[in-house]
Amino acid sequence: MDVLSPYKEATDVILEAGGEPLKLCYQCGLCTGICPWNLVRSFLVRRIMHAAQLGAIDFGSEDIWTCVTCRACVQRCPRGVEIIDVMRALRRAVASMGIGVVPDALRISAKNIAGVGNPLGEAPEKRNDWAKDLKVKNFASGTEILYFPCCVPSYDPDVKTIARSTATIFNKLKIDYGLIGTEAKCCGESIRKAGHEDTFQSLAQNNINLFTSNGVKTVVVSSPHCYHTFKNEYPELGSKFEVIHTTQYLASLIEQGKLKLSKEINKKVIYSDPCYLGRHNSVYDEPRKVLQSIPGLELIEFPDAREEGLCCGGGGGRIWMDTPKGERFSDIRVEQAVAKGADIIALACPYCFLNYRDSVLSMGKAETMQVKDIAELVAEAI
Amino acid sequence: MEEIKTGVYICHCGLNIAGTVNVEEVARYAGTLPNVVVARDYRYMCSDPGQALIKDDIKNLGLNRVVVASCSPRMHEPTFRRACQDAGLNPYLFEHANIREHCSWVHDDRQIATEKAKDLVRAAVRRVFYNEPLEIKERPLNPNVLVVGGGIAGIQAALDIANGEHRVYLVEKEPAIGGHMAQLDRTFPTLDCSECILTPKMTEVGQHPFITLLAYSEVEEVAGSVGNFKVRVKKKARYVDEEKCTGCGVCEEKCPWKVDSEYEVGMGKRGVVYVPFAQAIPHVATIDKERCVYFLKGKCRACEKFCDAKAIDFEQKDEIVELEVGSIILTTGYDVFDSRRIPQYGYGRYDNVLTGLEFERMTCAAGPTGGKVLLKDGRQPESVAIIHCVGSRDENYHEYCSRVCCMYALKYAHLIKENTQAEVYQMYIDMRCFGEGFEEFYRRVCDEGVNFIRGKVAKVTDVALTEGEQGKLAVIAEDTLLGGIIRVPVDMVILCPALEARFGAEDVAKLFTINRRADGFFMERHVKLDPVATATEGVYIAGCCEGPKDIPDTVAQASAAAAKALSVISRGRVVIEPTTAQVNEVLCQACGRCEEICDFHAPKVISKDGLRVSSVDAALCKGCGACAVVCPTGAMSVRHSTREQINGMVEALLEV
């Protein structure tokens, strides 16, 4: 018979890796009840917390890598436990101490990021190739805005449209913006959540130095993940620049009357809140304001929207890992969008874009359901 | 001037101080300070032998100043002052240095802590040099008591005092007394009917020769201090003559307008002119002016036509009643947490999601369903889930445990089992059944076949995933004992919302100059040793205004508060602290800034022998020193915190 006994050394490892908040957990199970994984498979967040409290955790378990860091549990935890910090601590313990195995897909992305500064393993000098024909200037001291599109729209041929649409809008409005040189690297948000703290630190330092030496004051980002780490994590490491998500920036341009949308898009559009824009940073209204400014567009809502919005499944490094068919949150979302009679799923995050695009294709819905970033819709309506 | 002879006593407080501070060294150091004739250290200065050291030294060495360096003055300053007084020394010639809370408890480094203790002792020795003997005066007091809030706490406190034949003014803001207890059906764990045990007490209040009931009234202003409070009460116009009204109810019957009844928590209707409930005390009608069509549109007056007693009086005005009382008991109760704040539980969205109070009305024989447990469509439920900790034990709402929910949830389960064939599911986090007969009741309810699921509910939804969930509400949680998500399909969900501080508690606290805790409830003077007193002498608190509690605890607290008030009355006089502000009339320019700054209306600029000067009413002054700070000429000072005394301390602290 297996008899458990508390293993204090393991608890200490987790606490040292940043798992301090787990001490507060009183095992009510609300996190499990809220966690989106339990819509598709069992994932007992509470049990992981308890196992971690007692040091009875299985570091080899795939559970360590399951959390998508969507913050739904943290948002409602009655003890205010930063559950994501605990999950990150478990991953740090594995990644840095070798007491378990980092999943292959994650290891490859981590290696790419550490090696060439982007998870796709693409050449750094090609970072700005997406903008070749768009006449976007390089950021120079005095340029008003730095546009930082995220690695995925910079390299992924299918996702480039996010960056290209944004640049098109900025060009039309004659906004004083530029791209930073190809020395820029991945923001590091997700690889940090995946437990690779050293990699994150070096990425952040690289980007902070680069931005600071170029005199960057304002960065507009397409990815809520870049937004989150620039806004909430980089300042602790000495950054001083302001960060704005494209949806916020577009909303302010509309408000100031600088951006006028005249072309009609006569479609039913359903907006999916990205976790890192919504729950992590409480940006809910601006993306909706932008969509509602498009003539003819009918904005509809998912059954669980805003604070309750369902994750696409791509946070916390999961974007690089394979999620088997039947367990993909974005599939559930696409079904919900179909049931609601939507024509277009509007997004504001490159990771969401990847996941929803895959879902629509794999579910055979590409004919009837479009997946578009808000920037694309705005570029069409301008 | 007489020679100053100071005795200094350093307390070990067991190891509390001696564990971190080298007390012998501090005592040796104290002995070297100017005017110190004796310095000792002792294990427990507050003990009898400790106090005897002081007394003997005063007598044998002719000490005229005493310093004790020990704990916070809060507990033992009175002890040492008394010791001085016993030995014939004016108690204000004693000074207390706090080397425990301010030193040993907050430092680890023995050497540094010892140095700090020396500094604190040096400052106290310097201060005591400047201390002056002060005279403690007494004055007579008013034996009347004001009780604010007519729930079970206020009723109990009022009766305890009135039965001692002292006048009680019981002020209730609603049209009738009874509070939340009047709305409850049966009470745990004995299941006696709430109404049956409360009504006799309410009637007794209504008829008691020593109780003046001021229902539908609110306190507007409070001045004065213990023994002599002056209180202004607004008696709101009922538009019904209380003397004439017989409470027959014809007006309500004839009133063509019906609105949601507060008493029935919206599950029943009442007239715009109404008697809140059958056993209401006072048993008179009230016109709800905000919603009365006559007041809104100038037409109707149906009630007036049908009132045989000619009690309806549309011309009635609010009335101000001035009261003089010696002590005040606040029993202002609680509010129920608004369950809509947790939208995931569906309250307000799904018909059959109820709050506890709504369920209380439902099971009450005189309630809107005649005591039957019914769904909105009139069917009996086949399954009911009871969700615990709705807004309690949750940092997003209230961190505290509301203390009564586990037990009333068990009571609901029992009542459902008694009234229906339904399956009952308790969705709990921890069962807290700590009172008399509570655990036994828990056992009894288990025996009745109630299901217990340990897990905080994540969501209540009407989206069915299985056939069994069709037409039902699915309650979703992790069953933390099984380790898996559980979906419980039920017909009815009963929420157990937190008890929270009353809306407006902040204003009440300000009105009576008492403090509130971070959770919003009124703060007791000492959480363990003085649980019904407040920071303001003569103002006491009882019941749920102090924090969530059940009826037995509320009644016990109410009686405790009554005992406090009775002890003030029985003493017959109040001590006037001499540490009040004083005016140097030569320096005073009568600018009036002291009058402006004072929250207690103590200083007033008056004419004295043809000259305008400020004068302080010692009975009102709390000695806070605000006036002394704003006084531009230095005319105002506070006894026992004079400039010399404070500056002396500061100078001593700055010397190394």
C-alpha cells in the first residue's frame, strides 16, 4: 500500500521558486470548478495546490504543464491565491533543477527563444520582413510610437496580416511610428510562465536596453502577452516606457476623431476577450468600442464574455504545445460562435488567432466562419 | 521648589522584555540619570510585590516622581497610578515607558534593543520631571439610557435596563421593532419558532412603563459625554396619529396601491399605508410617503375615508425629540450581502435561486406561501442545493466567516425534509457547528439523509448537459473529497449570503464617535476583555452591529451592554479626566480657531469680565490636543501633555 508522507524539501523547492501564495489555499475547490480544462478533461487545480503544500507533488506529471494561466481561478479565489505564480513555480522547479521533464514542444520553443530570440526559430534579421513593401520607417530617436507586433505576426505567414493591417492603418493616418531594429527579441511573457526564468530575464534586459537606448517612450503592441509583460513585469526590471494595446490605441484615435471608419461591414461579429487583455489587465471596453464604430457591423457576445471569457488555450506556453482534438477550448468557442449565428470571430491576440484559425480549419468551418483580428476589420472599414 | 526625587522601575515581563533587553543594564543606566534616586529591575512590576516596591520607595525614600518601563500603558498605566495614589503620590506624577510593544517585541538585536530601552527611559524620566499633580473631579450623571436599534439586541438591552426601573429610550428607524429576528421562521438548533419567542418580548417593550419607544425615528445629533449625553431624535411623520390608530388594518385593505413588502423580502405585497406585520409593535399604520399616490399626485386619500378612528393625518410633520441620557447602547444590526454581486450564482436571473431570508419567509406559516416550500411555478421541489459562504470567507467580498450560515443551512435542510420529499445537497467548505446543541443538530440532519458536498460552488447554470439536467439548475463545484467536478441538478438553490455591516454604519460610527474595524462593523474597546464597550466612554455596542452572530450570542451581548450601562447608573457619578485643555487667558486672543477645530464642541469663545477669551468645557473635552496645535499664541495647552513635557521628552530622545 502506498502511504503518503509530507516531503518538506519539495515544498521548500516550490516556495523558493515563487510558490509562496500556495500557503494560503484553504482547499475549497473553486479553482477546479472554474478552470476551463474541466469542460474537456479533469484537471484538479485544488489537488495540485494541496500536493504542493505537502510536497507530495509528482514533478513528472503532465499536470505541471497543463495550466493555461487564463486567470479565471485567480480572479475568484476566495483567499486571493495567485495560483498562476504557484504553477509557474512548479515549472521553474522542473526547468531549472531538472527534477522532471520539460515537454518536447516546449523545450524546442525555449531553445529557439534562447538561441535566436523568437519561438519559431526564424532568423533575427528577418524580423521586420513582413513590412518590406509597406514603407515603414525604422524607429529613430524622436519617433512618437514604436510598433511592436509580437514574434508570431512578424514571422508566421498566416498571422502577418495582423501586423500588416496595423501598419496599413497607421500609414493611412500618417502616424509617426517606426519599427525597432532586428535586435528586438521575444517579449518573454510566455516562456516565463513556462518556467524559464533565466531566459525571460535575458530577453527582458535585451529589450529594455534596446528600447531605452533608442529613446522609446510609447510602444503599441498587437499581443496582449507583450502588453502584459511590458506593462506589469518589465518596470520591475527598470523599463520606463508606456505600453498601449492596438485596440486601446485605435479606440483613442476614434474618440479623438482621427480615425473615421466609413466602409460598411455588414456582418455579425462576435468578440472573444483575450485572457491577457481582459482578466489580466481589465481591458474589456476598448476592443468593443472599436468594433462598434465600424458601420454595419453587429457586435454580439459569447455566453461567457468579459470577466467570464473562455481562454483560447494558448497561454502559459500552451501555444507551443499540442492539445489533442476534443480538448481545445477554441473549438468550444467556435461552436458557440456558430450557435450564436456569428459570421466573424473578432480577436485581439495573435495566440488566439493561431488557435481559432486552427479550430475553424480542423472543424471544417472555414467556409462559414471567418477569424479576424480587430486590426484587420478596421483596415477593411477605413 | 521641592527637590525632584524620581524612582525608576524596569520590568522583565518574564522573558517578554528581559529576553531581548538587558534590563539590569537599563536599570543601572537609569540610576545615573539626573533626579533619579532609585532604579530597580523586577520580574513582574504589575504583580503585588512589584507594586509594593514602588509604594515602599515612595514612603521610605520620599519619591515624588515614578517611572515604570514595562508594557503598553493601555493595560497597566492605571495599575501603577493606583499604586502611587495608595502611597500618597498624585497619580499624574507617574510616567509609563513602553519597552515591550515599542521595543522588545519588535527588535531582535539585544544590544540595540537595550540602547533603545535606555532612550525611552531617559525620555520618560525627563518628562516626569515636568509632570504636575492633577485633580480628578466627579460630577453627577443622568441615569437614562438610549438604545438605538429595535432588533432582538435592542429589545433585550432595553428590557434589562427598564426592569431595573431606569428610563430607556428605544429608537428604531423602521415603523416597527423586531428587526431581522421577526422575519425568521424557526431558530437553530432548537427549532423553536422565532415569532413565538420574540413576540412576548416585543409586547413587553411596547407596554413597559420604563421604556419610551420611538419607532420610525432616527438619531440626528449626539453631544456631551458619559453621564450627560444630549441627543436629538427625529421622529418621522407616519401621517397616522399613533394615539388614535388601532392598527385595525382597514386602511391597508382599502389602499388601492400595493408595493413589495420589506418584511416579506419582496415575496409578498403590502399597501402603501401599512402595518409591517401582524405582531408589529407599535401596532399602528404608516404611510409610505415616497410611494403614496396622494403625496405624489395630490389625489386618493382612500385610507382617510375608511378610517373609523380618524387617525390618518396628511398634515403630520417630522418631530424633533430632545433626549438627555447618561449612556447609549447601539444595536443597529446588519445587512444581508447582495447575492447579485456574485452573478455566477444566478440570483435575480433564475427564478428558483433564493436567499436565506426569502426561504425563511417561505417556510413561515404566516409567510407568502403559507409555510409551503414551493418553486416559482407552484410545484414542490424534488431537489434543493444550499450554497454556503456566499460572500463570506471570500477576499473578493468579505474575508470573515458569517458564523450563522452553517447552522441555518442545516435548519433549512431539516425544514425541506420535513415539508417535502426533496433531496437536499449542502454545498459547504467547512462545517462550523460550535455552539450549544449545534453538533448534535448536525448529526440529526445527517441522519435525515441530507447530502454533504465539500466544495465552493463555481457556478449555477440552466444550460443542461444531460437529460437529467433538463429544466433544472445545475450546481457546479469540485467535490473536493472525491477529487472531481460534480454537477448537481436541482430544482431550487438557496444561497447563504454573508451578514455585512449596515449600509450607513460609517455615519452612525461618526455620529456616536466610535470606531469601525476594517470589515465595517463597530469596533469593541478590547476584543477579548471589553467586548461591548467602545472607544467612547458610555457608548456600548451589542448584537450584529459588532459582527455576525447568532441569537444567543446577540442576547448575551445585549445583556452585557445593559450591565455596563447599569453599572454606570449604579455608580451615580462620573469621573472627569483632568487631562483636558486649559486656556492661558493672558495669551488668548479669542481668535476662535480652537472652537473651529474641535470635534467635541469643548472650547467656546466667551466674554469674561468684559474680555473675550476661549473657555473649555472640561466635560466635553477629550484631551486630544487639536486646539493646542492650532492655537497661534500658545494660550491653549492640554494638561499632562504640556509643551514642556513633550519638548522635554523630545530633547531627551535627541541626546545621545
